[in-house]
Amino acid sequence: MTAASWPRGEPTFDRLLHLDPRTGRRRDLRVSDLPALLGPGDLLVLNDSATLPASLRGRLTDASVELRLAGERGDGAWNAVLFGAGDWRARTEDRPAPPAARAGDRLVFGLELAARVESVSPISPRLLAIRFDETGEAFWTALYRQGRPVQYSYAAGALELWHTQTSYAARPWSVEAPSAGRPLAPSLLSAVARRGTALATITHAAGLSSTGDPALDAALPLPERYDVPARAVAAIAAARARGGRVVAVGTTVVRALEGCARAHGGRLVPGVGVTDLRIGPAFAPAIADGILTGMHEPEASHFSLLEAFAPRAVLAEAHAHAEARGYLAHEFGDSMLIVPPA
């Protein structure tokens, strides 16, 4: 499937493949048709995490490197992935290896941002725990001056940070865009609400989707933090009480809700946490009934997660259908709604 190489002008005009996971029935629609596919009693859950400028160009032991933040740790340090020379124009798997990093090494990014390597992961020598010298306002100011959005070689040009934000982005937690929500313009969400579908938000720190290192890619997604507020828990309980469907916008929402429930014995409770939940064909979601997602190839890890919502054969047929009809993939691509009938 061809990757969309740039954000398109009016996202609600993007294509939407509606898939019934029970029957395999498919409909070719537009994102603007989403309100009609939901109804009174249903609940749409959004991830309001904003995207950070998580790609930093700098130097390690006099070698040019790129560091991609992979998520903030609870102790003030960050997980990060090191890349060698080059930039996003080369495929991640084609990038040269970076110099070996050791605990205590210094990373310098321009004149106002620097970090120390605290540890190197046994998963991969490229996966580091780092701690920035700067803290508080000085750190955030320097990060937004020095950093760029993480992007990949299928992009037609250098992205600006605003290209990676949803219309309802709030807290800057994600290192890559929670892109399933990208086409949900405020006017569309208003139309959803007018249909009687409730809206709720959680915050989940979307991580890196690819590093080019097979061992590290196999470990993705790394543990990611979430915040499930009390109002979202109440909205889900209310939807359940009225027989409505809970539809997650993106895999990050699924990980937050299901990870939170798993951490509390199957019960969704408000609070902040970290989840290492890996969702796949053997996983039965306890909270989410359906998902709005982007288009992804069958070999992608994201595709395996979707098997929690539909059989692989049904998903494979839907993918072949979408590819034959010219749907576009990845974060600026088209969408698929997998949800059982009301």
C-alpha cells in the first residue's frame, strides 16, 4: 500500500473503510461519514496527547548523531534511541550505526541543550536512558528550539511540528503523533456530538513506531505512560449502562484503557500509570468495542494489534480491498473503522 507522503488539505475528505468484524462486510466511505456510523449511546475516546519535537541532531564523542526521544521516564530521565549519520530522508533500516554509547557519555545538541547517558539497554546498544542537564522551563524552551518532529523517508519534505498535531492536542507527551485522530476536525467532532455520541479524552504517550534495529523494533512498543481521568471512566461506565459501544481512536487509546484495566484486576479506575501491554490476536479487549485507526501493512506490528478487534483473515481481505482501491497508508493516510453493529 502506498504511503501518504504529506498532510492533505481537508482531512474529513480522506477515505474511510468501514469494516464489520463479525461478517467482514466493507463499505468505502469518507471520514466525514463517521458521525452517521456512530449513534446515541456510543462513546468516542480520544488521545489528547500533543506531539513533541522529539528528534535532536547533535554530537556524541565528536560524531554526528540523531537522538530520538522514546518517552519520558518516571524519574525525570528519558528513554531515547540513537541513530548514526544522516537524517529522515534515509530509511531507518539503512541508517549507519551510531558510535557505541556508554554510561557517562555526553550528548550535546547545539548551544543550549545537553544530556548524559545514564544506562544502555540490554535490548539494543542504541536504546539509552538519558538525563538532560536542563530542567523545567529551560529544558522545554531548549527542546522546542532544537528539536524537530520524528519523521520517515516516505515524507515529501521536512515536517513542521504543527503537521503532527491533532485538533484537540493538549499535553506534550507523545514522541510520534497519535495519528488516528488526525482527520478529526472540530467540526466533525461537533457533528459526532450532535448525533448523541459522547466524547471523552485520555492522555497516552505515543512512542516510536520504527527504529531500523530488528531487535529493538521487535520490542516495540516500549512501556508508555497514560492518564485516564475520572471523567473518562465515568463516560465509559455511562456508555456501558446505556448499551452503547466504546470506540477507541487509535491504538494508543486501546493501550491506555486496556493497560489501566489490566493493572487493576480488570476494573477501569482513574489515574496515571505506565503500561507495557502488548495487544494481539490472543487479546480480548475488556473496555474498547471498536477502533478507528489508520491503514497499515499486514507485516506491521500495528496490524497485529488490530487482530484483537477482527480475525486476521478479515483484516487481510480488508487490506487487499483497500490497496486495490488506492487507499493511502501511514500517519497522513486514510482511515479504517472496525466496529460491530450497534
